[in-house]
Amino acid sequence: MKLALFGHRGRVGSVLVPALESAGHEVRGVGRGEEADLSGLAAAVDFTQPEAAPGNVRTALEQGVPAIVGTSGLGGAELEELDALALERSLQLLVVPNFAIGAVLMMRFAEAAAEYLPRAEIVELHHEGKRDAPSGTARATAERLPGEPPVHSVRLPGLVAHQEVLLGGAGQLLTIRHDTFSREAFVPGLLVALEKLATLPPGLTVGLERLLESP
């Protein structure tokens, strides 16, 4: 597949480019401030910053290219606007809080456990350069759990992306934790997203789990 990658020189993008090319994809990198010509491309992928991602996605959709967003921190109003544009252009827009398949499983397991242990809190830990807090993964996890579980955010050097869900009951504690030690963890999930993007309905889809559950 021929695709554009916004943020190809960033922490995640610099890992994704060689992995995508090894998988047979042709990547056209788009850097900060560069004019994006997406003609002839089948998809656009964004791994940038919350303030840049909406504009990048809008550019892709306006040029008739479906988009995949791995950047977290987009607001609800921004997603509503982009959803409307994707529907207007009959294009797919996939927003994924976390491309690590283990993180998707963590959220699924926590949701199942909360049926029996409904009192939960979330601790998410990321590198000090991550600007949004709580993370997109933590917010997505909280939405799956009953009530409004507190989310605790940690930003420290040496971390990549980590999250644990603590579920408490009388005399017991269940901890479900996922650790991302390197950004190569995001590659398999992105490859699945690219493979199945065209099977999604037009408009906004949130979460990698929708694709993992489809045949």
C-alpha cells in the first residue's frame, strides 16, 4: 500500500517507517511545516502531536484519503468535526488510543473483571515528553469501566508507555498491567489497521479492538 506518514521523523514515526517498508508498504513521509501532497495514496497515518493531528487529518480527508490516527489527546469537538468531514467524503477515519495489541487486551480484561470487581483506579505512566494527561489509553479504559474511575498520570524519563488497572474488593486486589518497552510494539497493530481500513464504514471508528474482532 502507498501511504503517507505524518510525523515520520518522530519517536514513533522513525520506528514505523522501516517496519512498514519491510512489510511491503511504500511510505511518503510528511514532516512538520511541509506541504502534504497525498495524490495517489491509499491511506494517511498520523503520529504527531495533539495540536497538529487535526489539521493533518483534515488535509488527508480533503484530498480524498482515509486516515489512521495514533496521536492521542484529540478533543471531542475535534473528533466530531473530523467525523462529519469523513462522512461527507465517504472516507474511513480510524482513531486508535493504543496500537499495542497487549494494551487492547488489557482494556478488554479490565472490562470483564469490573463486572465482578467494580471499584477500580487507573495508573498510567509515560515518558516525560508526552503532553496529554491522562493518556488516550487511560481515557479509553476508564470509559469501559463502571462509574468514573480515578486516573493517575506519571511523566518521568526512562518510561515509554505503561498502564495498570487496579480493581479492589473485600480482602483482595486484582492488578492488570501492560508495559510497552519499545515502540516496535505498535507495528503489528498498525499493520492490522492498514490491512482492514477499507472494511470499515465511512466516518469515525475508535479503537483497534473493532478490527481485531472482525474476520
